[in-house]
Amino acid sequence: MAVNAGLAQLSDTLFTTSIALYSLALVSYCGEYAFGRRGRVAETAAVPATAKVLVGAGGPEVAPSAPPTSSAPSAVSGEAGDGAAGSPEKFGRDAVVNRPAQRFGRLAVLLTLLGAAGHLTSIVLRGTAVDRIPWGNMYEFSSAVGFVAVAAFCVVLARQPRIRYLGMFVMLPVILLMFLAGTVLYAKAAPLVPALRSYWLAIHVTAAITATGTFLVSFVASVLYLIRERYDRLVPAGAGTIRFPVSLGSRLPESRLLDQVAYRTVAFGFPVWTFGIAAGAMWAEAAWGRYWGWDPKETWAFIAWVIYAAYLHARSTAGWRGRKAAWINLLGYGAMTFNFFVVNIVVAGLHSYAGLS
Amino acid sequence: MTATGEVEQTALSTQPVERAPRSGGGPVVAARNAWRRLTSMRTALVLLFLLALAAIPGSLLPQRRLNPAKVVQYRAEHPKLAPILNRFGLFDVFASPWFAAIYLLLFISLIGCLVPRVRLHLRALRRAPPSAPRHLDRLPHSARYELDGAPDAVATRAREVLRGWRVVRREESSGAVAVSAEKGYLRETGNIVFHVSLTLLLAGVAIGKLWGYTGGVVLEEGRGFCNTVLSYDQFSAGPLAGSGGLTPFCADLGKFTATYDPDGTAANFRADITYTGQDGVERPYALQVNSPLRLQGDRLYLISHGFSPKFTVRTPAGQTFRGISAPFLPQDGNLTSEGAVKLPDALPRQIGIEGLFAPTAVDAGDGIISSGSPQPLNPAVAIFVYRGELGLDTGRPQSVYAIDPAQVASGALQRVAAANLKPGGSVKLDDGTSITFDGYLQWASFQVARDPGQRLVLVAFAFLLLGLLLSLSVRRRRFWVRLTPSAADDGPRRTVVEFGGLARSEAGGFADEFARLVHRLRESRKD
């Protein structure tokens, strides 16, 4: 199996280009954030909860202007409290706030989508160049995780348009990860060792990548939740000057929404992670003679699984909801990160496919 | 499990309400309180954390089951710390009593939590949806309209709109008609299926540990083995496996082939074997990485491979040992291998050859060779020849891959020659003995494994995932419609319709569904 050097080269170029586009998107998200009016989120959150759905209490004549069979995005924005008057413009609220912020936001989304397109092409070309699924080493894995995180953010964005400016908080770790991937973790396009030449690679690693990328978005949401939650406690207490990073809280969405984003992404990522572990076990049964052997990678996958299970349980346990649950979520991503960086690079095990020497 | 928060929300859950520990003495009360504490969600959370925490040393310290040589090395490097770690089972974390204590407590807690939940859920499954709350407009989702038709007719339409829901119709004392509907019972069903599957999975793991076995064997090309304890180089079995009843089969290694990509990456490893099962028929099989041979629950794996250098030794006594070989152990990725060939029958004195084999020899310039590639492009050996007593009959166990250093130290065995040889090259000892390097054989190592719990683990896992998906994606929700005859009763009959909806807090998109239901009922016409 020969490597197509030209395609591999093109893939690397596109990878760098997408980092540049993501960085420009990051700047634009920052622009939107900076021009956005302070406290606008608190305003929208102040709409009474009873006005959530259809304000149909007025009697038979008052018909809601938005047809109830509307698609998901407008329905979710309806939950936010603007469904009553029916907003013809998708980002109607931003228009009320101010124009520069909105322009920056739209530019940021455009740059994100362009970057994601380049990124996806880079991944596909890498796969074509080596004629296999392109997640055989840490570089390829990180690149794919970054893409999943961006894609997951785009999905959340389509459902909750008002979190758009939070893109900066997603782009920041994605750019960091991709920078690491392109420098420290970089591995030249090359074929794989026999143990990895299996259809299980596509199944097992795809699940791991999807879960890792989704959990990254969840991690960001929980960090922001903790900031906002602390801000909400400090402000009524009259804590005087609120310092960074808690001061970010003034422009973050209400904590309930951030908590929900964190939960839903874990609720999606957890079954995927569970499946990924099981697919790995089935592969190990075929390759190594046992489905589970407490290899360091397996052990840390198990640790992360247990922590995310604890997160899901904590959310339905009194005294553990909210802040404590968010911390558990951060802990979960800590285990995921440890498993990727430390176990791959420092701890020797059967999963020694880092591609680093 | 604690259930607090908004009363209406918990009404949608079948979580048992946690009762406060009763005060007072007596062993029964104490035991009951302990049981409640153990089965509480809070304890489960703590145990989950403990489990995660306990697994960490198992990944950072060398583990006996994974790599016994590393444990030995670690103990030599940390003579003070290692005995303490060893006492707490930290070199075998996953078989240690304290690790078992954590997960057994967790599963007891789980079962104790699960039993009442199953009971409550079964009850909820049989029960009709609850009566409509008095004030539907106080629910998180509500609406109110006036529609054409008598209350009875609208109620019939509501039932049609609510197809797929569990619906009950009640006449209220005020004369109004109320329709209660509930949906999403699968959430709790999924939750229960998940947790039951988890216990089954643990049972499957336990069965495998108790009745399973693994054996490992190294074979040179042309050699074979049978599935008996004695023919294995290493063998480990669960306490209930019984060593007598291994599945009878034999296998011979014909040829081992490693193929490489142009850039030197290994592309494929393949061991062509013939095996004979219980029916006595000999069959060929190409054993490869990722494709084991499966025989009635026993599985045969290709684990690794290497080289066995071949020598011909001629002694002054007139003996000729032709093509004697032994597997050499790979020391690096390029298969620089070390090992020893022992000749206890050589006369007048025993001979041992210890050394290094390189499939692609690279001479660093000082006569020390190592291998530059795993492919046999330029095979060579660097050997020391020993003569004297090998010490095989001393009763002291010795490695097959090395000359016993104690024999050398005591002077019973002397190093008499050293040489770097290419195939065909030979070295002559002072007594006239000649040693010729003939070339090499390949060897492959195999593992036989049997795990009778494996299928249960797989099935349990499938249900576990199904339950997980249900419990995370299905939403439990309730929908009520109250129909009151319109006060203005002079024209065609009209009905005031009040809607109310309630979903668990995690429910995304219920607002949408609620709106859709309201809309569909409003659009429905009496025909």
C-alpha cells in the first residue's frame, strides 16, 4: 500500500488552513461577545416561564402566529420566550441589541463553517492518501476530535441560536488541540501495523472520536455554567469588583441553559462512549485473546465511563445537581484528556499507536 | 434515591422516595438504616467515585497479570516501597480484595435500589394516568381555547389525537370531562434494563474468571502442540476450570509468513496451521492477527513471532548435531533477538550457545550488531560458546532463553569462544568442536483461550446499550385536556378546552410537542 504523497501534502495544507479559519472565527466570536450588550441574556431570561409556549390563554381569538408544526430551531427559541410575538427574523433578538455584534457573529459562523469544510476535506484527503480510515495515530485522532467538537457546536447552535457567541469558548480548545496535533503529535501519512488493519478500527475509533468531541463541548458548557453560577451568587451578595474569569458571567447565558447543553451533550456522548468501549472489547477479543484485560487504556476508558455515569446519576440526586454535577463533568473530561495524552505518550500498553517516537 | 424538587416533577418519576433513617435502638432498626444508606443514590455515587479512584493505581503501577517482568524490575528498583505496595495488592489491583469490595458493594447497592424501582415501575405500568390537576394553567405548559362541538365529541377527538398515548377519560364532579394521557414509560423500562444488564454483565465476567483458562505456547515452523496443560509454556485457569477437561484438539504450525509494505511497515502476519478437532479430521487454517481460530468455545490466537537461529555442531567425539535451534526472544521492534541453544548430550562436555540474532544485521563498527529491520535481509548471529556443565540437572530452574549465570560464576561452565557469524560461517573450538550457523527458522507464539462467560457478557451488553439509549432518549410526559360546555349556549354547541402539559426537567422539545398536540386538536373537525 503506497502512500499518495501529493494528497497527503494537500491534506496537511488544508489542516493548517482550517486552523487559520478557526482562529479568524475565534476573533469574530470575540468581536460579537465584546460588542454584545452586557446583561442582555439576563433580560431575556426574565421573561416569565409561563410564556414559554403558546400564549394562548387569551381565548379563542388569540392564535399564535408561528404554526405549532414549526421546525426544531424555532421551537427551541420559542422556549426562550420570544415565541409569543413570533419572530420572523431568526436572530431577531440580536437585531434589537446592536448591529456590529450581529455582523461579527454571522461572520464567525461563516468562518467556522468554511473552516469545518476545509477540515473535513483535510481528513478525507488524508484517508484517501493512505487508503484507510484516517484515525490511526494521535495526529489523526486529534484532528478528527477537533472536527467533531466543531460539528457538535454547530448542531447545538442550530438548536439554540442565541449561544452563538459562545463559539469562542469552543474554538479556543479546538484550536489548541489542533495546534498540538499539527506540531507535537504530528505523524506523517503512513500505513498501519497489522493489528490495526481491521474493520474494527473504523467502528471503535469512530465511536471514541465522536464521544471525545461531544464531551469536549459538554466540558466547555460546564465550565461556563460554573462561571455563570458563581457570578449569579456573587452579584446579589454585592461582592464589589468581580474579577476574571467570574466577570465573564455577566455576558453568559443563564446557568439553566448552560447546564442543559452540558447534560444533553453527555446524554448523547455517553451511549456513544459505552458503545466505543464495547466495540473495543469485541476487537480485543479478536486481536488479543480477551475482551477485557485492564490495559492502561482500557482502565482509563473505564474510569472516564464511571465518572460520566456518576455525572448522570448526580443530576438526579438532591444535593448533587448543579455545581457538583458540573464539577463531575469536568473531572470526566480530565480522565478523557489523561487517557489521550498521558496514557498514549507516557504509560506503555497495548494501545501504543501514538505514532510518536 | 432521593427525590426532591418540584412536587409535580417528581410525580413523573418512579424513583422511590428516600425515607429518613428512623431513630431509636435495636439491631433491626440499625440494620434497616444501614441498608437504606447503602442503597441510597448518594452511597452509589460515592462508590462510583471510589471505583474510578481505585482503578488508577492499576494503570500507573506495573501489574502482575499484564507484565510480570515489569513488576520484578519495579520491585528491584524500589526495595523499600515495593513490599508496602505489594501488601496492599497494588501490583494486582483488579484482583485485590479491596477492589472487589468496592464493586461488590456497588452492585449490592444497585440491586437494593433496583428491586423497589422495578416494583414501583410495574405498578405505574398498570395504573391509569392520574386525574387532571385542578388548575391546568399553573402547569409549565398550558393553553385554553374554545372549540366547536359538545365536550363528549371533543373528548373523542382528543383520544384520536392522542394515539400512542395511554389515555383515560374521567367525568369530573363539576360536570366537566377530563382526558388524562401519559407517555414515555420506556424511559424507566430502559433504566431498569440498563441496570439489570449491568449485573448480568458482571455475572458473565465472573463466570469467565471462574471457569475460563488461557494457555500460551511457542512453536517453530514444523512443530505442533495439543490442548493439554502439559504442552503449554504457560497456563492459567480459573479455580473451577478443572485441568482435566480441556477441549481436545491439536495444531501444527506449517509456515509463518510476515509481509511488509515498501516503507518497511509490517503489512500482515500469517501462520498457516493444520488442526485436528474432536472428529479427527485434519483441516488447514490461515491464522492471522484479528482472525483467531474458533473451536467450540476455545479460541486459538496468533500472538507474536520471531526467529530461531539454526546451528550444526560437530564434536571431536564424532557426534553431529544437525540443524539444532531454539526460539530467540525479540528485544526490539526490529527483532534483534536474544536466546540460547543448549546441547546437554555433547561429548566430552556439554555445550551451550548464547547470543543475539539479527534478521538484518547492522554492525555499529565495533563488532556489536543489532537489527535494522524485522525482515530477514541480512541475518547474522553474535554468539558466545560455553563448555562444561549446563546445570540442567541441578534442580534449579533456569531460563530456556539464557545460559545459567550461576554455572558460569561457579566456573562449572566456561566461555570458550565468541564470534559473529553469517549463514554458513563457523567457529572452531580448541578441542576441535566446530559450530556452524546454518540459517534460521521462524517461530510463532500462540494463545489458547476459553471464556464461558463471554457470550453472556455480549448479550448483557447489547441489552445494556438498548436500555441506556431508551433511558436517555425517551421522555416521560403527561398531557391533560379538560372540557367544559361553553357558557354561551344559544348557537351551535361549543366547548371550552383547557390544556396542560408536564414533562421531566430534562425534556427538550416538549414545548414543541405540546404545541403540536394542541394544534392538532384545534384543527380536528367533528365529522
